[in-house]
Amino acid sequence: MFFVPHGDGFAVVASNAASRRTPAWWFNLQDHPDVDALVRGRTYPVRARAATEQEVAELWPELVELYSGYEHYKSIAKRELPVVVLQPR
């Protein structure tokens, strides 16, 4: 999964490879937001949440720069692609 640094944590996109269905993991995180994220061999205890509109506006260009396919996914998925913030807990 691609990620970008965001503050002390990370941001990811719940793209599900442009499926019209939101990925199940995003629903799971909404119900149980406290998880461990494995990033480059290190485990981080984080709390997941949806990015605010302002955060999405800031993060989306970074995420697209990292993986240009997100713009294509957004055009064919016919749904919002949630940006998920993983904050240290």
C-alpha cells in the first residue's frame, strides 16, 4: 500500500484498485480505529480516521505524485476515494 507522511503519522487512500466498492479494511478501521501499522519493517500504534476536507486538499496532490494511478482510479470508481489518516496513539 502506498502512503505519504502526514505530521507524525501517515496517509493512505482507500482505493480498492478503483473498484466501485469501498475496501472492507476501511469499514473495519471505522469500527476499530486503533491498529498497528507496519511501515518499512517497523510497527507503529496508530488511530485511523478520515482526512478532513482541508487535509484531502493538501494530501491528494502528494498521493497522486506518489502514484499517478489514483487520478485514474478516481475517474472510474464512481465513488469518493477516502483518504485515511493514521495518527500515532
